[in-house]
Amino acid sequence: MRSLADLAGAFGLSLAATLGLVACGPGDDADTCSGLLAGDLVVTEVLADFDAPTGSSGADEGKEWFEIHNASSGPIELAGVVLEHGRPTEVDPKRHAMRAVTIPAGGYLVLGNVLPDLAPAHIDYGYANDLGDLFNTDGGRLALRCGDTIVDEAAYGGATPGLAFALDGGSPPDYMANDDLANWCEAEEVASYEYEPANFGTPGAPNQDCMVVTPGTCDDGGTPRPTVPPQIGDLTITEVMPSPSAVSDPLGEWFEVLVNRDVDINDLALDRVDDSTAPRVLASATCVRATAGTYLVFAKNADMLTNGGVTGVDGLFTFSLVPGTVAVPADVRILMGTTELDAMTWTSARNSRAIQLDMGLTAPADNDLSTNLCDAAVTYGAGDFGTPGLANPDCGVVTTGMCMDTGLGALRPIVKPTAGQLVINEWMPDPTHVGDSAGEWFELRATADVDLNGLQAGLTTLGTTPLIPAAGDCVRLASGSYALFAHVRTDPLAVPPTDNGLPSGVLDPVVVGLFGFGLTNGTSSFQIGIDGANLATATWATTSVAGSSWMLDTDGTQCTANLTTPAAVPAYNHGTVAGTDRGTPGKVNSPPECP
């Protein structure tokens, strides 16, 4: 296809005369142009450090770019405009004389360090390597010169990988406004600004509104307000993935943070302890709210198609998470300014498995104990193990005096019963339908809301092994409720039932624990307790009636279930004709009063 310049030449007309362009052609000297005024062109955006995999050579080659804007009222032909790049104080910067290309009035042109034929879709003009590398640290200067006229020049600051440095889009681009670095900001890491994976900016389009706000404030839907910065205790590092296997480390590393209080994470910094890289600050003029109970995920790469399947990434970091050793532990930390909010260390990391803080632990101090950490066992995404953005499973870690309240989804102190709060309400020493080792059981009734975790039982002394584990899930017994303990729990619905027909748990209370000692048929006793202290004892001074339980009535009088007055005691084996043992396991005792 013939260019507009070719068509104009065919009719003996200048392109400027044909289209009203500002005259800036090569003329007699291909290195100069004329007719442009200061401010006609404005440098508006710079991507100096492409976010490429760590360790890749030439990561920025063909990926760096900067953007200019036509602030004049007409189109501009850029042939002969000289681009300059160097350090702000450099007297002999690198230069490139532009080829013919037109930028429309109010339009944008993106120029990149790439050969013209290899330019990606977001780059309009390639200057190859004529300007050298854009600087990743300490900043640089870009200038547009037309003859002796500096049409615009702008300094750019230190580069964050993958984030373009952009002039505030809240006002029309101005060649004087871009002289002040306070009017620039980094692109926000949101999907609408991700022009290619893990790289954010608005090449060829108006810039984001930097919302230049007073330090300590943020824009909340168009209204500035004070930020609510997190304090120590508000954020806890709960999971780290140093060694993914489904993808490479530079693509798949991530860590997770639990939010314990509603806060704004504006200016939260991600860092390693004592490394040489400056912390990665999550700067945003817009309020970035994080609500209590939610999880934040920070990763090397936000693209779920290449990062192993991690979704919902809240921010990116550039340092590497390492496996660590006993001699040199690995670490990651989060800060606000110079205040460390939390840090987590580890001395080894298995390939493909995240290191997780045990379920229910929420305080920053919890991840300081290696016994509270374990390897992930649940897969995500492409096959690595972890739960990024979700609550961690139970590590099986025993936390003394605590149990997991499954209703709350958190650990809480065990409510230990005291004397009188658990009553041995009924017991079966001599079943006839099945053997003693299968059919013995006893029932407890609570007079207060208590936990059964750590409950002990025995004949003349309490057993050292609890009937209910002293940790794990809370086993709650509400006031007035019943709990059953048996020798075995096999098949309660078999005919005949192999555990003597105790309640199945479908509609009736379930057997909550098993005991190993035998209940003697003749004169005997047994006891229950907690932490080695007796809570209650059941005693019978005569031989038990075969097939009938011992039970207490409402005033604590003891009798056997075979009594027929004042009311018959029903069989409890779910109506099977083969069963004749009698009692009320898990239910109100009957008869209500003993003779």
C-alpha cells in the first residue's frame, strides 16, 4: 500500500500542503526538522524494565518502550525529529533520527527498542538499539529535538519490573507538567492495564489517573480519605511456595497473608530480610481495602496460565523465595515503612509443596514456631500442593489447651469440665445380646456447656490415654445433652447389631468415644476425670441384672433398667426381634424415678 507521502508526491504536492501537517520533514538535512514548537509533543509514559523470568539474558531487549503524545491541534510528521536518551546530567546522550511516521492530533505514539519489522502490536515505531538500554535504576532523561528546538524533555525515575512509569492522566498531557516527577506514577497492577502478561501500562492510550493525593490519604470512589494502614498483628503470613514443580520458580513462586483487621494495604512493602533488593512497595493512589478474614496472595507472576494456576493475585514481587537451610534459613516479610508487620522463616522446602501455617492459627507470632508449620497436602492449579487464597487445612499439630471449633473455623481454648458438670448417668456392664467386649457402654449427661477433649476414664485409676483426643476438633457437650462411650463402634444397623444396637447417629446421639477397660458384672465401680483429677464415679454394690443397664433417676437414685414400675424400659436395639437388652442410651432415663 502506498503511503500518504507517496500519493502527495505523485500529484506534485507537499504532504504538509495536502494534509496541513506541521513541517518537520528531513528537507536538505535528514538529521534536522523545522516547524515544531516546545510542547507540541509530550513524553507521557516509559517502560524501562520489562518483567521477564529471573536470570534470562537480554530480558529487556525488544521490550522497552516510551510513549509520546501530540498536544498540538493538527497531525505531525515526525521524520527528522531526533530522540535523545541518557542520564539526566549526561552531555552527550545517545540519539536516533526518526523515519517518516505521522502522529495525529491528540494521538499517542509508542516507540520501542526493537527492529521495525519485529515490533509487537503495542509498539508503533522501532528505534532498534540506537538509544541504548533504558535505565532500571537512578533514572534517565528522554528528549525530543527538532533542529535546535527541544520540543520536550522528561526525566523518569527508577523502574519497577513490569510497571510503566506514567504521567498523570487526570489532566491533558503537558510538557511542563512532565518535568515534575510528582506528576508521575507507576501503573497499577490491575487487569485493565495488563498489556501483556505481568506487564502493566497503557501504551498508545491515555494514562491512568495518578490521583495525586496527600500522603496518608487515598481515593475512595472519588473521595479522598485517610488510609487505614495495617499495624502489627493485623496481617499474618500463612503460606509460602518457594519451590514449585509444575512451573519454574520465577513463574510460580507466591506467598499468602491473612488479614486479621479491616485495613488499607496502600504502601505495603514486600521484602526479604537483609537482601540487596529494595522492598517492593504496593503503591496506589486508590484505596486498596483488605477485609478481616480474607487472604492476600502475592506472586512473581499474576498470569494463572503460566504461574501454575494461582488466581486472584493481589500484588507482585521480584525477589526469589529460596528453600533455605538450617545454617541459612530462608525468609519473607511484610512492612509498612520501616515497621516489620510479620516475617516467616523456614529451613527447608520440598519441591512442589507450599509451607503452611496450621489451620486456625492467625497471629504473626504463630508462624515463628516451626512446629506450627507443615507441608501442603492439597493440590491446586497445575498440580503443585497448596491453598493460595484459601484457609489452610489442619496440620495435625497439637496445640496444648486448644481445640478446633469447626463452627468458628478457628482454634479456641478447651472448656474443661469441673466436678459436677459431668454425671455418669447410665452404664451397661452385662449385655446379653452380644458379648461384653462388644456390648458394654456408658452414658454421660452434662450439667453445663463443656468440651470432652482430654476426658479420661478407668476402673480404680484414670487411664493416661484420653477417650477423646486433647486436641483436634472440639467435642462439645451442651448442658442437658448426652454422650455415649462404647467398647467398639462397628455396624450399628446390622441384624443383629454388632455393637448391641447403640444409636446410629442418623437421628440419635452418636458414640463419641471408645474405652478399653471392662465393666465388672458384680460389685464394682469406674470413674471419669480430666488432667488426672476425678470428676465422677459410678458404683454398684450388687451383681448387675443381665441385659439391663444401671441408671440414675431425676434425683440421682440408682436402679436397673429391668424394673417395670412405674413404667417399662424399652429395648434400645432399633426394634430387632433378636435383641432384648434394655436401657436408654443417649436419652432421658426411664423410668424417671426409681422405687
